[in-house]
Amino acid sequence: MTNKVSIDNWNKETAKLKPEQIIEFAFGNIEGPITMATSLSIEDQYLLYLINKGGYNCSYFTLDTGRLPQETYDTIKATEAHFGIKIQVLFPDKKEVETLVNEHGINCFYDSLELRKACCNIRKTKPMLSFLENKAAWFTGIRREQSITRLNIPVFDINESTGLIKISPLVDMFENEVWAEIEKNKIPYNPLQKQGYRSLGCLPCTRPIGANDEFRSGRWWWEDAENKECGIHKNNV
């Protein structure tokens, strides 16, 4: 069984590898079903391209919170058609969403950090964790450049209580490098990302930003920079 020592060794072994080599290493060393989470960001689109190009046995999923922009749905359709794949769409529990909205308001996430985290937990974290229960590992497209909360993320991480492995092959890439790969390989992308939406999320909680702004400053812009996470990439999920 993979443990923390194994993960530390993997991070040392892959420290200087390219993303496609990290992907190959992951599939060569992890037993059991592997999946990939996608928000349809340019990072996720490039990562999906690399996995698909390698011909690996990998499933793909995304989270439909019920508050996504139309452009994201259009990108799901375009991505499935381009790569000939199916992206499984996960939904939150209807009753939990109803309770949250009816008790605290349709846009309660603006009212307090606690309610915003509760909304993210119901709409994103809980359905994702349920989906990952029977998986050995999952890929993410997160990068260290994206925020101060991601500066120290490893390529391989493990939840020691569940044994679930998280793999982030793009951690050392810069935004301009990802864009170069998107354009060179003619990979479909969400048009919002050419309109100042450098990070994609729910429509009420995301706004366009400038080229010199902190990468995730358009997410939950009314909160401190230390809170720019929904819970998916916290607590070693």
C-alpha cells in the first residue's frame, strides 16, 4: 500500500520531470482506478490533453454547482467532442442546497466566510469526495503560481486516512506556458479566460481581473487572499 514515505520518494524521483513524464510515472506506479477533476480551465484542458494523448485509462469528472456560467457548459460539450471522451458531471445533494438557500438566502455566500465555505462544501467538496471514494488517485491542474495557498503543493500528495493520492503534474508551469501549449496544440478552452477570467468558478463568485492582478483575486474577491480556496485542495483531500 502506498504511504507517506512512498509519496515523498515519488516527489524526489519526479522533481525534474516534465508533466507528461509525471503522468506516465503515475500510471506506472499507482494501482487502481485513476480519475481527473476538471473545471475546464486552461490548466485542466492541457492536462486532459496530455492524459488523452498518452492513451491512459483515465476517467474525467467536473462539478456542476448549479451556478456555473453558460460558457463553461459550452466548453464541456466542445471538449467532449474534440477528444472523443465523456466528462462525468457531478451534482450536489438537492435537499442540502435547498436547506442552505431557504435558511440563509440565495446568495448567502456573500454574507460570511462560514456561509461561503458551507456553500462550497455542499456544492463542490461533498459530491467530489463521494465520487472519489472508490478511486486510487486523482489528477488536478493546480499550479504553485496561482496563489499563496498553493506555493508549497507537491506533485504527489496522499490522504493518509483514505490512501487517496492527488497528482498535480503542472505545479511548476507558468500561466503563459500553459497558454502557449493550448494555442500550439489547438486545445479548446473556455472563452471567458480571454476576457479576464483567469480562474474559473461559479458565476456569482468570480469576476474578471487584470493581467497584473494576483491570479485568483477574481475568486471570492470580498475575502482575504488566504481564503481563496473552496475546500477541494485543502486538508490533503
